[in-house]
Amino acid sequence: MNEERTAGSLALYGILTLVAAVMLLPFAWVFFGAFKSQAEILAAPGAWLPESFTDFSNFVELFTHRQFGTYLGNSLIVSTLTVVSNLFFSALAGYALAKIPFRGRGFVFGCIIAAMMIPYIALFVPSFFIIVQMGLLNTLFAIFLPIAVMPIGVFIMRQFALSVPNELLEAARLDGAGEFRIFFTIFLPLVGPALATVAIITFLNSWNYFLWPLIVAQNQDIFTLPVGLAVASQGAKSTEFGLLLSGAIIVLLPVLVLFLFLQRYFVRGIAATGLK
């Protein structure tokens, strides 16, 4: 019996390893392509290894002549604002919906669920008119405001908040603590996995944002990385694939680093979200 179980485990791990290797192949091709020149890519488009791994000319070109540093800074600003805003307001809303009884609480939560089902592209026209009326067109705030609070963040925080023992909150209220003090000193330290989950999801959404920044950012000084990468990789006659691939590596790295640091909390947050 043990031998059969061991053989089954080995077969399962072998299949999973094979699937993981297949999924990683495109990323490996992008990484190797980042060190190739345009001529090398066009001469042997199916080749994997570059002639030299010390050729950083594509990366140098992006930052010295293609304004990639500006795009990177814009993306960092927008993503930081988005993550901080979503963490704060989603946690507040999740706490209120889970732990503070008030009339219409179920209706409000139902509206949040409904908002999660609306394709974000369907909101482009009204969002654009609002941004124009506020005089924010062609600013970083125009990119940030529509995703300052995301329904998925409120949903995750509310679901995780249900697992926080009510006894802790009631004891604090009996001791005279106000709701904001309870929120900051008791609630937030207990919902770390949910906060990490919301941070990763909102960072990914803002970091990979393409269509909306393309609409509201009308000069290159406001472009974020996805839009800037599309512009920077365009040559006089064709797409410069070496620049495109090296830019893709730069776009991928912050996401990879964030997930590696927060993956344990991310998995716990997602798992706990479905418990209640």
C-alpha cells in the first residue's frame, strides 16, 4: 500500500513538474530574448540562447533614450497610491460590513457583489467624463482615481473580517475603546493575510493597467509602464523586439518580487476568504 502511494505521489509530482516547466518556457524565452539585438532576433527568431549574456544594450537604450525611467516612476506612484488607498478603504468597509450592524448592510454588500460583475471597460465613458469635469485629464490622479477602491478588495476584507472573534471587539468596546481605535489596534493586526491578498491584487491591477492610462494620459510624461513599453518598442519601420522583451522583464520583476515576499499570506488570505 505504501509503495503504491509513493508511486502515485511520484507520478503526480512528475506531472506537476512537467506542467510547471511548460508554463515557464515563455518566460525563459522572454528572458533570453532581452539580451538579443534586433538583427539577432530576426535572423534566428526561434533560437533560445543569445550570443552574449553581457549585452545590456537593450536595457541601456530603454533608460537613456526611451524615457523608461519616467514610465517606471509613474507606475510606481500610481501603484503605491492604489495599494495604500485600497488597503485603507477596503479594510474600513470590510470591518463595517462584517462587524458593525446597521440598516441596509446586506443591500450595500449586494451592491459590492454586483459591482464585481461589471466589466471595468463598461465604466470607461462615465469615468472619462467625471475626470474631465474634475479637471484631472492628463494627470497621474486621473489614472489612479477609478481604481482607488476596488470591489474585490472590499469583498476579501469583509469575508476575512467574519473570522475575527466578536468577543475581542466587544471586550474592547466594554473598556471604552472607540470604533477607530478598535479598527487600528485590534482589527488590522488580525487581518494581515487579507491585507497581503488585497495588496497583491490591487498592485497587479494598477501595474498592468493599459487601456485606461492610454485614454487619459495624453503626453508621454504621464505614461505608465505598459503604455510606455508599447511606445518605446516602436521603431521607425517595425517593432524593436529586443527593447520589447527587455522592457517586459523590467515590468515583470516588481510583480515577481512582491509575490515571492507575500505568497504565504496571499494563499492564507484566499483560503480564508471562502470560509464564511
